[in-house]
Amino acid sequence: MKIAIIYPEMLELARFKNNRKEFPPFGPMILASILEEKGYTVNILKITNTKYTLDLSNYNIVAFSISASASFDIFSNCRFSSIISEKSQLLIAGGIHAQLFPEQTLYNLQLHAVCYSEGEQTILELVDAHIGYRNFRDVSSIVYKDYNEQIVKTLEAIPKKINLQPLPARHLLPREDIFLQGRLPDSNLLLAHTLFNRGCSYKCAYCAVSETRISYRTGESCRRELQYLQENDGIDGFTIVDDNFIINKNRVRSICHSIQDLGLKWSALSRVDVIDESILKDMVKAGCIEIKLGVESGDESLLKKMNKNTTISQIEKALRLVKSYNINTTIMILHGFPGENKHTTMMTLKLLKENSALIDKITMTRFVPLPGTNVYENPNKYNVHGTHAFNGWDGKWNQFSIHFNNKHWWGNASDFSEMNNAYKTLEDFVLTNWEYKY
């Protein structure tokens, strides 16, 4: 039994201008490791905007991992230009876009089944059903068409705890896609990306993280993975790709205590309102050298509209605390959320100017109403237009990318012009005052 799991390479923008690799595809790597444990042969195949035609004729099962709506068009190109033996193959899909739009994905890609939840249990059930020539009615968390061409939605499976999963199948991808250099501050350390928890309990209006049920790994589990990567792959450090690392402080402390003797340097992402001295002490002892803070804006009224619910006081306190422990600070700014204007941008500029000595790096993205977010689901509330909910939509999902975006998403022409001019002012200030280092 040969299984192909296909994922898209979506490049991010480093310092606004340069393309670089994002973190490796954890979803496909975890599914692959689960399948390999059961004795199946798995390949993870990468597609891009320009290279998406594959010979898939030798695979029994083809799984499309649609990690974001922005990648859907690439998958459509792959599905209908690749060599596929549909009569003998099982064609399935999962991932964020599939979870948000399972029926649309089923129809548009002409698949046999689409998983609308976490896929660890579902993929094994689908493989078993395919091998046994059984109906899909007993497979959890999928939509499919029955013999009468009617859509059937099965019951959702209870998501498998991330702590019980095998390690991601990094060995199925080229080393250069897994281990990177130059991503930690002022260093050329070889690092790996790691996932220590899944889900986020916060509900920021711009964020597409749909899973509010948080699954944690134990400190012992994290240590085993890092020790394996250190001994077998020679890593010097790692970066944690959790949407928010500091959610449960007891869990963070458990991880820090478990790994502090490994001598690895690392980076993590956090909200500003969960930073305190006790957690920073533990993180520094364990090797943390960078914290990426979700600041987003210097205007409190805009932060409230984002449902971020943080304050300027909390932002400045977090910056002071992090810097007092000699930890590098990267702050993330989201510009252009509905309501952004010259005044809100000037408030962000004020925050940056007054705290410039505490900020080592700034990452800026421009607002996009990502499918699955509160903004996307409530366009009238945010005065958003141009999504698939509106007449005249062009059907191009690739426009929902935070890295390649300058679209008029909300408000009138005057709003858009003012917001664009304000962004240029902010961008010029950041480029002038923060030399790009890593």
C-alpha cells in the first residue's frame, strides 16, 4: 500500500522583500509517521505555484493537505494536471481549507472524501475502508458522496492528543527543507522547527486558528524529540511554531525543566499579557534567546476591535521584562485591520519610537480576511468585501495570503487610500530604524 501526501510550499516574506521557506509541513509529517507505524509506505510530495504536475499513478491513496485557503488554487492545478488512476485510487483531502469548506473541496477537486477535523484517526479509518472495500459511513470526521450522489457527513472523532503522536516523519523530506540556519538571533545555529502544543484558546478576530481545544505535550515528550534531533541531526537550536507557546505556564515550566541540560538555543511566540518574571527565568535557564511578541498595533481601540484585548501598558511591560533577561525581542505588527487609518498608524509609530531600544526586530504583515476568521465570517460587521460571500467574487483563493497582499479589503476608496499611505509611512520608518539581521 503506497500513500502520497501532497503539501504546498508557501514562501514567507523576510523583511517585507525576500522569499524564504516557512516551517515544514507538520500535518503531513505527523500523518505520515502514523501511517508508517502501521506499516504503510508513505511519500510526502511538495508542489509549488510553478511545479504542481505529478505522476501519482503508482500510489493507492493520494491525500491533499490543504494547509491554507491561499494554497487551494495550487491543489486544483495539481489535481487536474497530474497523472491519476481514479478508478483504483482513493483521493482524499484535509487541512485548514478542507475543514472550513469540506463540501466545496469535495466537489471542486472531485475527491472521494474530505476530512473536516483533525485527521490522525480519520486517515487510518479511510485507509482501512479502502483496503477492505467498505462503505465510508463508519469513517469519522468526513464528508463524502453516497451512491445516490448525496452528501453525507459522518460524526466527528475526538481529536487525538498531540502527546500520544509519534514524532513527525522528518526523514521523508529533504534535509534542506527541515533544518535551517540563520533563523535565530545573531547566529548561524542549525535549527529545527518543533510543535509543542496545538490549538489556541484566544479568539483574535483576524486569526484563522479554528481549534480552541488545546492539546499539550509533556516535558518528557519534548525532550525526547529534541535529544533525538540533537544526537542524530546535529541541531544547535530550535524554534517553537505553536500559535502561542505560553498558554499553560505549568506546562511551559515542565518543558523548560526537562530540556535545560541539553544546551540548545531556542525561540518561541507569546502574547504580551502572559509574560512575567517567573516564566522568563525558567525559559532563559532552558536556553530561550528570542521571544516573538504579538503586538499587532499601538492603538488600543484597534486592539479592542481585533479582540486582542491587550493594552499599551501590557505591551511596554512585556518588552521591558523580556529585554531585562537579555532575550531578543521580535514584535509582530498587523497593519490594515478594518478601521486602520492615519491616526491608528501614528499610534503604532509612537509605540515603536518610545520603545525602540527594547525591540530587536519587527515583522510586519498586512491584513487579509483569512477564511475561518471572525472577520471573514462577519463581513458586514467589519465592512469587509471581496470574499466568496459576495457577488462577483473571482474564485481565486490565492489572494488570501498575508505575505503577498495589497488588496482593497474593506471600507471605501478613501479609507483604502489613507490606510495605504499610512502603511508606507510605517514601513519606511521600520526599514530605516531596524537593520535586518536574521
